[in-house]
Amino acid sequence: MEDIKTLKTKEFWLSFLLLLIVSLLGKYISIFPGASLIGHLVIALIIGMLLQFSSNLKKVATGGSSFISNKFLRLGIILLGFRLNLYILQTHGIKTLLLAIVVIIFAIAVIYFISNLFKVEKKLALLSGCGCGICGAAAVLGLAPTIKCSKDDEVIAVAVVAILGTLFTLVIVGLKPVLGLTEVQYGVLAGGSLHEIAHAVAAGNAGGVVSEEIATIVKLSRVLMLAPLSIILSIILSKNKPENEKANIVIPWFMVGFIIASAIGTYANLGEEIIEILISLAYIFLGMAMAALGVNVNFKVVLEKGKEVFFSAFIGSVLLLILVYFIARTFF
């Protein structure tokens, strides 16, 4: 009922319009060389943060930001499912999925462990590890409700995966001539070690058509793990609650929607044009959610808490790159 009341207010629709403009602007800017490495979602987040410097725009944006950052995020992730072609994953065998599982477990465990050494809050450490291990900003926003992180922690984790993903994309492309990898192996390295889908595709493209295709497949294998990991984390975190608190396992129904969308996109023969429209809509909704997040960010908290987790994730990303490099050379 509360959601219906929100949708009927003038404040919500003014906020909707402004955040839609921000998302579309982020999408447009991301087309340009260099900006494409940063990506549509992170650019929308940055613009949303800049809205805070105008009291009038901030007031308008926050009118529906809570609803949009929550509901539109879930809708965007569901629509992203249409990109995940289950048939292509199936034809490339169990090896790709096993790589995705190894990468995710390694990234989360290592970044969480190193973050604890630097006294990073456990929820922020876990969220950052998930973002680096799975699919960047979408994973951060998708898992934050399960981990029960603050909005500031979400922004910090998004910033970490965006900056490190961009940095390591440049590193991989720069090192390509001396890595001694085949096109398939290089695609595995890009898709298995980089954080965002955009990063994996950009780095894979530098190796040719085959590398780009393999990088995309490997990366989407990691994206597929977002749904089961969300359920696993919910179960684990519910068991770690104090005895006087009732365990509450959160079923991420929007992740179920993600899987259903994947199945529809794979087997319903929707056509490439329709799939592309749905994916574009997904990123517009996700961009609006990111902008809504940016409007509410606390800059002081982000600056105070961000340094240690960034350094921890950097070390973890270096180790992940080394691991995937040896896996690519040995098994692909």
C-alpha cells in the first residue's frame, strides 16, 4: 500500500523524471571513448552525487529516490537476465561455470580476509568482495539488501569495483603482447578477472572477435552465480544472528525473476532486437537506481571508510588476476 501511495505523489514523478534524465545522460556520456570504460552506471552515480551541490535539484531527486533505488534496481536486474543465454553457457560446458565458481569464492574470501586485516567493517568487506567477484555495481546493489549494508557502503563498494575494474582493464590490455596467451585464453583472462561486464567486453575486444566472445561468456557465467549466491549468503547470515534474534532467510525473488528472464531470452526466440531493447531498459532503470543512490551519499563517510577497503580490494584483484592467468594457461 505504501508503494502505491508513493506512485501517486507529485514528488515521486518529479524525482522519476530527473533521475531518468540523469540515467539517459550517463548512457550518452558512456558512448564516448574512455568514458565507456567507466560505464553508464557509474557515470549515473557520479551525476547523482553532483546533484547534491544544488539544493533545489537534490530536493527534487530525493522525492522518489528511496523507491527508485529499491524497486528500479530489482527491475533492472531482472531485465538483465535476458542477456544471459543459457544455451551458450551450456554449449561451453561445465568448465566455464567451474571457473566462475572458483573466481567468486576466491575473490570474496581473499578480499574479505585482507579487509579484516585492515579493520574494514565486515559488511563492507563482504559487499566489496562480492562486487569484485561477480559483476561489479549490479552485484553490489543486488546483494546489499541481503547483507543489510548502508547506502554509504553501497556507494563505496560501487566506487571500488568501478575504479579497480577500469584500472585492471587497462593493465590487461597493456600486458596482452607479453602474456603469451591464445585468443581463447586471453578471453578467459578478461572475463574471469575483470569486475564489470563492460570491462570484460572492452578488454576482450582488444584481443579480437574470439577473445571478446569468450570474455563475454565467462563473465556471464559469473553473473549467473548472483542468484544462488544471494540465497546462500541469506542462509549463512541468518544463522549468524544472536540467539535472541529470530533467523530470517530472505528469498531474493527478483533473482528468481532474473533466472526466468534468462530462460525466456534463451528459449522464446524473442529476436536480437527485442533483447537489445530489454537490456537497454535494464541499464536505464539501473542507472536511475544508481543516480538515486548518489543523491543520498554521505561524502564524509565515504572518504573516511573508503581507503582501507580500496587497498584491500586492490590486493585481492591483483591475486585474482594472477590466479585466472594460470587457470587460463593450464585449462583452456
